[in-house]
Amino acid sequence: MANTYHQIFLQTVFAVKYRRAIINKEWQGKLFSVIGNLINESNCTTIIVNGVEDHVHCFFSLKPAISVSELMKNVKAKSSKYINDNKLTSQRFEWQEGFGVFSYSHTSIHAVYHYILNQQAHHKRQNFTEEYLELLETFRIEYDRKYIFQPLV
């Protein structure tokens, strides 16, 4: 759209269904690349995708014409299809329903990038549930804890 100017930086966070720690280090780099490409194919710009065995962080610039819900629906569907088609897990792979989304200013890009880059070290100090609840509280997002995650099985 001509004369539309924007600067929308978002971090999305989503987990493996039941928070299972099944994103294997052997193929997680390829998965993160697939996710980044799916974001780029939606006319958004991936800054970084990273995570650990049970969840993923995506940091990207969003175009105003793109619905973040539709983008994440597409990313999660196609990335789980990639995992299942390539038989990367011994059982059917699924993402947890929903996601978190957090917005940032241009001045925060460097800090958010490094935070996501250093997920392995970060999760030696804090588990995913603690991290996610901290994000919700930092951004003053109201939530009901019973709807945050499906129980571990």
C-alpha cells in the first residue's frame, strides 16, 4: 500500500504440545530456519528464530496488512507438517494451542535479539513456565493461569 509507513517489531513465543522437550538439537537449527523462512514468505522480516527443546521464540518485523494470528497459524501448521513429513520425532508432532506475542520499539532490537540468541544459557537459570509468566507480567498482560498451558503428560 503506497504511503503506508510502519515499524512493528514483535516477539512470538509458542511451545510444543504438553511442553514436551522433543525439539532435538540435531535438527532444531533446520526447524528454526524453516520457521524463519515461513515468516519471510508472509512478507514479514525475520530477525531471529531460536529456542530450546520445548519452545520457540520468533522475533520479526510485521507488515501492517498481516494478521499476527494468521501468520502464527501458518507458521505453526507448516512447521509441524515439516517435522512430521520428515519423521523427525517418533510420534506425531504438534504445537501447543495459542502463542504469546510481545511488541518492542526499535531501540530494543539489539537486546531482544541477544535475549533470543542466548536461549540455551537463559534456560539453565529459568524454566519455560517461569520465563513465559515473567513476559506476561512484564508486559502487564492479564491471564488466567489455568489457560496458559495444557498439563504435562
